[in-house]
Amino acid sequence: MLLSSMLLAGAACLAQDFLLPLAQRSRFRVDVSGRGAQLSGICIVKTDDSGSRGTLVNDFGIHVLDFTLSPDRQRLKLLNVMQPLNRWYVKKTVRKDLQMLFAATRPGLQGAKRQIDRGTDSVLTLDNARHKLRYCFKPVNDNANETAQ
């Protein structure tokens, strides 16, 4: 019993070492590019005991999509996807890419089609080689915004 409790506690500690740390409220600068198109904006994620909820808004304030993330970060569900992206094949690709990005625990992580790298200034990049997409997430420091006001 003691051994299984220790193993469970160790697994929980390892599982919390994600490349994209999520506090109660996290903000990320997002750039998505591929096939001649580019989208930039902000991703806001709120986390509680039941999991995480997030939204992606472009630079003009237009809502792109919402998502929910399970507490173990293994399941991601897309919600309220804007009309140009609301196709089953687009949603499937974006869901799998974001799911891998939020669940990543180490840089250099590779799948058959996807690779995650950590760059300078804590920028996390996911490259989807099959669909030629690149996602860049950079944490936004809320403290810098508060001191500027």
C-alpha cells in the first residue's frame, strides 16, 4: 500500500512538469502559420480542479475558438470554432496539435507528424510537418502589464 502510494505521488509530480505551465489564469501570445496564411492573437486559459478552459482571440479581437482541457491534459475538446475553420478535418488537426502542445512534458518531443521545440524567451513551437503548420506559444508576463499601468 505504501509503495503504491509513493508511485502514485511520483507519477503526479512528473505529470505536472508540463512545458506550458498553467496557473489559475494564463495568457499566451500565439502565432499560427502555414500554407500562406497566418493567425496571431492571444490565448487565455483558466484552470481549476475540473480542468482548464481556454479561448483563442486574434489581434483584432475576433473570437477564433474555445477549448476545454482535461485535468491530466490528455483530452482536449474544441468548442465554438469560427466558421472558416469549422470543418471536421481542420478541427481534427487543430485539436490534435493543441492536445500535444498542452500535454508536452519535454522539449524535442516528436510524433510521426509533429515536433515540439522550446526556443528563446520560453517560446514553445509545434511543427506539424504533414499539414505544414507551425504554432508558437509565448507566455505573457502579467506582472509587466500591471507595472506599466
